[in-house]
Amino acid sequence: MELHKRMILLVMGDIVSALLSLPVALLIRNRTIPTIGDVRGLGYGVIVVYITIVVFSSFLVEFYRNHNEMFASDMAIKIAFSLGLSAYVLALFTYTLPAGSQGSGILAVSLVIFGMLQFICHFLYRHYVNFKGFARRILILGVGPLADHVGAIIPSTDENYVLSGYVNCSNEASQVPVGTVLENKGGLYETVRQQKADKIVVSLSERRGVFPFHEVMACKLSGVEVIDAPSFYEKVTGKLFLEGINPSWIIFSDGFKVSSWLRGGKRAMDLICALIGIILTLPFLPLIALAIKLDSAGPVFYRQERVGEKEKHFFLYKFRTMRADAENGTGAVWAQKNDTRITRLGAFFRKCRIDELPQFINVLSGDMSMVGPRPERPEFVEKLKERIPYYSERHFVKPGVTGWAQVRYPYGASVEDAVEKLRYDLYYIKNISLAFDLMIILETIQVVLFRRGAR
């Protein structure tokens, strides 16, 4: 899970930077080298709140994504926004809680120090990602369509990978650039040694009778990592390569484990999040209901049949965002961009995800989870199951109010979109965990704040 490891690395770096900023701030104010006791004097609660706020603010301004595309000026702007948000929240904390006011001056200086340290750490990381001297060299075994697809995604990933070339060990028709096919006169191990490759990605369209077992074994035992194309695709993209997997890959892969402990943990998280969501939004519900009534004729709530866990049907609740007669004469159809059926207020509700607030009731009733594949309508499910392999597998977990596909891909309104979202849904099911759920919830907050992906 390369994406998660990268984010964890960056977050841990920022936590260390936040911790270091506190003694530096004490040194600047007191002009003496601070002791551990001086730092503890700020209070453990204040320190934890400070670190949580600066890291969460960085997350909200999307500072942990796309580092290979970020210039130094972009990083400085994001840090400035993050520090401004942190300063505002810390000000509320220090002036509302007596425990926080004692270290307010130190925290203000610490924020500036943290911003500098954060810039340095992320700047060095970005150069590490883009510096070819530290790159991991990838050798692709195969020259067919699968190999060409794998080679094409290497430059587009936020990883420090460099393509060494392709090795042809079968009679498959070459579909890769001619100049990238390596000579393999001395055998695969010798080619790997000459290219100083760190990883072999097996991308043969057909392995039976052509897979160089002994040569690949020699490379593996010599310390070279060997991985198949679907697993490599999964690690660098955060989704599954549906065209390259088969039932045995799913059965024997490391993942797709939903234990009873995980189910219990998810259910507890669902109940806590749903109750908090209802409590926080309850004062606004009468105003939302009144606005819907004034905007257009029809009911406030909208009830729609969806397919849930183990393909059990249930009714999903939403605030109405379309005309009451939206599907008269047409039946079930996907919402399109600039859909004329959506009301003026409904367009705003969809952008801000306000229409989905009633789904907290679905979560409390157990039909849905806070995180999971989005539930689809039965009319669409039957058609998609006929056209898309492994589509039924997304129903082995509860559908979610939000999900990995929702934070990584725009609203789906076609079979092609459904295929792409299924890649993300199956990746989520394969790597499901409470930590992953928490990360998706945090990214959902980003999506809501920046109004991305809704229709």
C-alpha cells in the first residue's frame, strides 16, 4: 500500500517537526536551552492539541498529495493557508480553555518554526521523489499489451520509479516502444544485473510454457523484488487492475479479510460517527427542510431503493434535490453533469453533500456503514453485473455514506465510470481496515470543503 506508506511518512515527519518546534520556540523566548521539563510544562493536553491541529490543517489543504507536481511556491502557499487555519483554531483553544492560555505565546512562535521545518522536510522529500539517483529501477518482463500498460503508468505515479526497459521471453507480439526492449543474451539475471534493476514486474499476457521460472528464481534469491503486474498496479495507483486479475489472484492474494473484530470495530465507529453527525446537524435540519419546501414543490425527504450488503435491498434516505416528477416517463437514469432535473437548491446541496445527511439514519439502522462502496440502484446493478466482471464482489461489505471511490473519482454516470469506480471499491475491500476508514473520512472532509466530484 504505497499510497498509505507515503502519507504516513509525511505525517510522521510533520509530527516530529511540530514536536521540535516547541523547544525551539522556548529557546527563542527564554534565550536558554530548554529541558524536557520545560516542554512538559506546557501540558500534555496542549501539546497533543497543538500537534493534532497543525497536522489536520495540513491535511485539509491537501498538503500530503501530489508532491511530484508541487513547486516550492505551491508548497509555501499551502503552508501559509495551513498555518493561518491552525492559528485560528489554536486561538479559539487558548482563549476558551484556561489550560491553553498559559502557552499561547509559545504556540504562536512554534507555529512559525513548524512552518519552516515543514517546508524543509517536504521540500527534501519532493526532491527525493524526483531525484533519479535514488530511483528504484523497474524491469518489466513482457512486451505485450499488459506490459505496455504497466510501463505507461510508471511516469504518472507519485513514486520514485524509473523504467529500465522490457524483456521479451515469449512469442507475444510486441506493443512497447522498440527502443525500450532490452537484449537478453546472457539471461534474465545478467540483464537485471547490468540494468541494476531493483524490481521485476511480471507482465506476461500468457505465462504457460514461457515463464522463465529458474531465471526469475535466481533474481528473487539475489535480492531483486519480483511482483506481478496486478499487484504492482495496485500499489502505485490505489486501485485494482480488473483486466489483469482472475479468481485465483483474489483467493490467494494478501487481503480481502473482513474479520469479526474488524466488523465490530467498524460498527462501533459507524455508531459514534452517525450519532455525532446527527447531533451536529440537528439544529440545521428545520432550516434545510424549509428551504427545500420554498425552493420547489414536493416532499422534503427522498426514499430510494438501493442494493446493500450481500445484495440485500434497502431504502436509502436523502434530502430531495430533484423535481418531484424527475423520473416520470424515463425510469431510472444516471444523473448527468448540469442535469436539468436538479433544482437550484439541490445543486448546492449536492456539491456540499448536504443531501446525504439523512443517511446517518441508514447507518444507525445497520443498512449502511460510514465507509464503503456507494450503494447502487437495483436497475443499474443488474445491468452492470452482466457487463462488468467482479461487480458482485463489491456487495460483500456494507455500502457506505462515503468511500475510497468517492474521494478518488468523480461522480459516475456511465458504465465506463462504474468500471473505474469498481477498481477503487475492490481495492478498498482488499485493504479494508479501521485506519483506512479514518483516512477516507478525513479525505471526505476535503472533498466537501473543496466541493469536488458531485453532480
